[in-house]
Amino acid sequence: MAKRLGRRRLGTAIVLAIAALSIPASGQSQASRIPRLPDGKPNLTGLWQALGTAYWDIRDHIAQPGPFFQLGAAGAIPGGQGIVEGGEIPYQPAAAAKQKDNFQNRLKLDPEVK
């Protein structure tokens, strides 16, 4: 009986310790910890990072060589399964043409490559 009571007290102490650690300190709110841009809006930079092959294309796609054959596989696009249900995005004709143009000129348009 004493062991059971001791375990129950230990369990209660652990639960209370976890609860105490999860409560923010007085005077601090969760909203105040969100990084802000100079205009006061929340800074969501990096929040939408793609960690799979969706980084290259969110639709199903085949492997493609990189922009410079001299680099070998560096810069190549690996084939991958898309994240779009049905495999195609219902672009309007003008938007589909713009997407194709952006892909063809990606090295000129990408600010990280310039």
C-alpha cells in the first residue's frame, strides 16, 4: 500500500512539474514571442519550408539534369511524387503560360542565383 501511495505521489508530482513548465512566465504572453516584421505583421519566413521533392515541383515530376552539365548531379532535380491531389493544378491558360515561363527562366529570375 505504501508503494502504491508513493507511486501515486510521484506521478502527481511529475504531472504538476510538466504543467508548471508549460505555463509562460507572468507578464509574458504567447503572442509577444512571435517575431515581427518592421510593419508589425508576424514574420512567417521559413514557416513554409518544403523538406521533400515538393521543393522543386509540387506536382509529380521526373528527374531532370541541373543547369550546368559540368556540375554533374549538383543542381539536378530529383524525380518525386507530388503533393497535389489528382496531379494537376487547374491553372487558367495565362497562369499556366506564366508558370512555364518562370520555370524556363528560373536561373535569371531567382534572386539567390543572381
